Amino acid sequence: MRLSKETALLLILLVVGIASGLDLLSDLADGSSASHIFKEALVVVLAITVVVWILYEQSQQMAQIQKLKTELAQSEQQRGKANTYILSARKQLSEVVGKQFDEWNLTPSEKEVGWLLLKGLSLKEIAAVRETHEKTVRQQASAIYGKTQLGGRHAFSAWFIEDLL
């Protein structure tokens, strides 16, 4: 399992905070100078502050990921409530898109990214939904654009809906 940058930084700061805290206790017992004690205490406070900040940011990210997953599930439920002719048209469009993805020889991962791009998700949101790195999604999107010979996200989406309007 690969550690994220945030998790690695969190672990390093925890080690620094604990080691500095133990050193501070030792210095207090040895009667070190007040300026030395202040500097040691400052390091401990800064390390703990950054650890708390990283944990808060990670919890916010997890909440955002959960929100995106919920919105995606609700969107899928809304699809089921559409009129019969809309459902039929969506199914036909879905089949056409799937066949085109096959003709472009997209990998299963590229197909999944392609669908999420067509749904309008950002690369960051796609990475969160797929539980992968944004860089991976960016590379997969670039591979899609290369295989399709389309200039980017807008051209990719427009390719499917251009003649519908």
C-alpha cells in the first residue's frame, strides 16, 4: 500500500512531535534554560498544530468524496424516474457511446474515466470517485484524447452531442 504525501508528512510530524515532547520533558527535568525550553515547546506546538491541520483537511476531503458518491448515486436514481422515451433515448445514446469507446480501443479504466468526463465531473472529482490519484486520471484523460484525436474535454463531449442540437 502506497502512502499519500499527507499521510507520510503526518507520520513524520508525529514522530517529531513525540520526540520533541520527550526531549522537552527531559530538558525540564535537567533544568535547562528557559529559552531552550521555549524553543523545544514551540517545536512541539507547531508539530501538533500541523498534525491537527492535516487531519482536519483529510476529514474534509473524505466528506467531499462521500458527498460526490452520494450525488452520483442520487443522479443514478433520478435516471430511473425519467419518462420512458427519455430512458429509451439515454439507453440508445449509452449504447452508441459504448460502441464508440470500443472503436477507439479505450481500456476499461479509460472507458470509466470517459463516462465520468461526459457526466461533467472534474479530474479531481473523478479521482475521488475512483479512489485514485488525480495524476492517474489526468494521464487516462490524455490517453483518451490521444486515441480519439480530439483536443480535450470539450471536444470529447461535443463529439457525442454536436449533431443532437
